[in-house]
Amino acid sequence: MTEMKSTALTLAAVLGLSSAAIAAPLTPDSGPMTTSGTLQDSSGGRGTFSISASLKGGDFSGTMRLSIGEQSFEGQLITARSYLENGKCYFRAENGRARAELGGPCDSASIGGRFETFLPGDGVRNGAMEGHVQLARSPAPASLGGVLPKAKLTCAYQNRRIGVGMGQATEYSLAFSNMASLALSPAGAYVAGTSSGRFTREGDKIRLTSGPWAGAIGTLEPDRSGRPAVVFHIENNRRPSGVHIVDPYTTRCTEAR
């Protein structure tokens, strides 16, 4: 009996390792997939979601279905708001006044993060979500990070306006960065808008060491289409006083499309 139990534990461990091993980063052209899982709102209400989508060029297209409490929802994904970026999947679907959005870290096996819904007669709900991902084909190797962009980049961030009234959700709009644009030289010089300075490279990071943006740290990682980009994550770009160095939110410098 002890030997059988030991064998079972060993097999479970092997299966666990195998399950972890098959998870891989999604790429901008991962193709058809299904995503489904569970929801729990801030009041303890539970629900489920399922998404049938295709990922091409970093954008998702498809359909989302969702139920929570006594409400159910089905709508088409909004391409401009449904995308893969920096290892996170974002989905937004609308149907008349009703809307649902969810997003968070994802790979070829799982997804987790947050959700928010507005369903007429139910109001706004938000909370945590988790689920699994099933690709129609085996995941392809992910684009490598750490590539210094050769092109001049346009820099922008998602500005937020927090709704304070009943039924008002947080609204997002694209805003141009204080940097405006960014061009990097392999020799360690940068030009940001009308200013310039020097930078050093540390693995997949660059640190601006002079000029008006001195102290800013950018991460070299692919954008939604897989092209080289620079992301100034807000958590890495605050001065000791707490004031942001670049913009009030995470700034993404990407090739204009």
C-alpha cells in the first residue's frame, strides 16, 4: 500500500510538472482559442465566462458569453479594446448598453485577473476572475524581448477618468506622453521629443542617465504586434517623492501603425 501511494504521488508530481511545462507565452498570432472560467465580484457574487476568439496581429476578435447573479450577457469583442500586450490578455465586449470586460496575465494554458460588467438592471459589478485557455494549435515560440528598437517610436499612455456617479465606470482614453517620441541609438544616445540625453543598457532594461528624463527605466519588450518597443512601467518610474518621471501611468513607446 505504501509503495502504491508513493507511486501515485510520484505520478502526480510528474503530471504536475508536465502541465506546467506545456504552458507557453501567447504570441500575437496564436490563432483560434477558447477561454473560460469563473468570476467572483466584490460582494461575493459568483458567475462564469467563456470567450471564443482568434488572436491575430495582437488583437482578439470573437464572442464573449458571461453570466453572474441573475444576469447573462453575450456580445462581440471590441477589437480596439481586446488585445494581447506584455503577457496580459484584455477582452471587452458590448451589446447595446450592456458591456463586460476582463483581463490579466495569460498564457497558452491559463488566465487570471480582474473583471467589470455593466448590465442594465444589475448595475456595475467588478471583482476577480480566473480560467483556462485552450489553443486550437500548439503555441509557437514567443517573440524575444530585449531588442533595442531601430525605428523612431511614438509614446502614449492610457489616461483614466474614474466614474463617481451611479452606474459610471472608469473611462480610458489614449494620451500622448510627455516624451512625445523616442529614438534610441546603439551608441547609447536617445532623443525624446525635442530633448536628448544618454542611456545605459542593463539586460532587457534601459536607464536614461541624462537629460530631462534622467532616472527613467524602460523595459525592452515586444508590442502587441511583436515589434520591438520600450515600456516605462509606472512602478519603475517614480522619484523618491512619489512623483512620476515620465507620465502618471505606464507609458508605451511603439512604432506608429
